[in-house]
Amino acid sequence: MRDVLPEIMRWWRSGLRFGLATVVSTFSSAPRPPGASMAVRGDEVVGSVSGGCVEGAVFELATDIEEPVLRRYGVTDDDAFAVGLTCGGIIDILVEPISIETFPEMGEVYTSVQAHQPVAIATIVAGPGQIGARRVIWAERTSGTLGLERLDEAVDDDARGMLAQGLTGVRHYGGHGERRLDDLSVFVHSFAPPPRMLVFGAIDFAAAVARVGKFLGYHVTVCDARPVFATAKRFPDADGVVVKWPHDYLSTQRVDERTVICVLTHDPKFDVPLLEVALRTEAGYVGAMGSRRTHDDRLARLREAGLTESELARLRSPIGLDLGARTPEETAVSIAAELIQLRWGGTGRPLTDTDGRIHGAPAG
């Protein structure tokens, strides 16, 4: 929904009623992930739930929607080919009417998303509860109810845990909120702050990496100790440019499992102290640029600094996938490819050489 929020907020603030379709869950090779949304008001459409496969059918359903409904599209339907989902996937889509009356918290949700403050929307999508019942969860407060206090409490805990990991998906509960049962399905749509990408080394490769990082949805910061190189003008795509010794800066930052650290400094006096800090954080990705000779020298220096073999095993160096990249832009693509591979568990091989599903689940 994040992509369509600015447009649907215009409708919502104008007091208009519209239909909102959201992908709740997917199976096999479904083209869009949970959370993808499409909004319909009259002849206006924003967003997408299937990359074109079932948009027509969902448009018809959402145009005059009166009550929330969960609809499945896919190969299990007799008319799957008729609605266009020929990719072989299955998607469950929640379609609901939205207005100020049906979703009074939408303005607060939008404000939180714009301010990069975590917020989750929990909605009953199947089971004995009221389909479409909604609860909004922030770090320290909530609004709305799913119908039962015990269910609200269980969902609040789970939603906050999902927000911390940036996860969106369905959670199952018993009719009274029991976690070990699956009578009732609740879709938790997380709007977590964008993950961070910290790029160290104000070189031309860093500009390309910042550009592709921003494209992938990261909040990008470029850091270098040299003020003549670390300027906003040289890195217009970065959210911030910091002039500071890299290891000093990283030591002050909050780093979590979604954080990406790219070390492009090419200088032992910068990258060894920096990697000594980086490899001891919870960062999900730590990569360093350099030749294989540079990599071997770097490992030796880091061992001398006291890093363990398990800590060194986290280092991805030389950085990126083997695409034969040479230019800064090509190198940035190879780094982006490695990040995507790690997130979804891909093989990195040409799809023509693989079998099975194309769209994988997050690697765990």
C-alpha cells in the first residue's frame, strides 16, 4: 500500500469512498508480494495487485464493493485462465471499501509512514471474526479492535515483532486469540522505516551504489573522512552525506538485521578499523570492495585485530555477484543482485537453467 498512499490519501481527505484491494498471501509464482495494493474509484485506478494478471477481475469487484471480502485467484480456480493468472501462482486478495468512516485512522497511518515511524495495520481476513475488522498498532499505542481483548493483545505483540523485522503477512489464531490454533486469520501489513544502507568511501562507485540502493528502497547514507569528496553535490541520490572517520561514525549508529554496509574505501587505514566494527554489528550484509589480493591482506589484518573466524565469515568480499561488472554502474548492479539473492534465497543462476518456482520466499 505504501506506493499508493499519496493518491488514496487525496481521495480519503476529500471524503470520497473507494475500493482497496490488497494482496494478503501468495503461493507458488504469484507476481506481487503481500502488501501490494490497488485502489479503485470510478474509472481511476492506482497501484497493482498482480502486475496485470488479475487486475480486470479485481477492478470489477472493487468498483462497487460494499463489504470486505477475501477472494482467491489462481490455478485452483476453474476460470483462472479467464482472469489472466497464467503464471501458475495463487494470490489471496482482500477487497474492502475505504472512507473516513470505515478507516478513520488512515490519516494517522499516512503521517507515520511519511515520518518513517513504524506502524502496522492488522485486519481479520478469514475465520469466525468479522472480516475486515481492523486494528492499527504503533510502538506505544493502538487504535481499533479485532473484536476480542485477548485477540487484540496477541496481535499487538506479533505485529510489533513483525515491525521490528519489516515483515508483512498472515498470522493465525484461535477464536479467542490462542496462538496455537488457526481458526482465524489476521493480515498484518507492516510499514516499517526503510532499511538502511551505509556506504563508506566517497568514490564514483559509491555514487552508483547509492543510486541503486535508493532505487531498491533503502535509506542511504554515504560516509567518508575527506570533506572534499564527501559532498551532497557528488551524491545527490543519498539521503545523507557524513564527513567523519568511517569506524567512528558506524560506532554511533543503530544497526539491525536489515542494515546493509558497503565498504568501498580501498584503503586499509579506513576499511580495517571500519570492518572491525561492522563485523561485530547485527548488520544483515557487510560487503567490501577490492581485489582478491586486497581481500587476503584485509583478512590478515582483521585477524591481527582479534576478529574470530565466525565474524570474518560474515564478510562478503569481493563485494557483489560475479556478473563480470567493470563500470561503477555495473558494479552497483552486481551488489544489488547479491542483496536480492540474499533476501529471497535465489541461486544467482539464469532462470532458463533452473526449474521450480520463480518467486521465492524470504531466505531464513
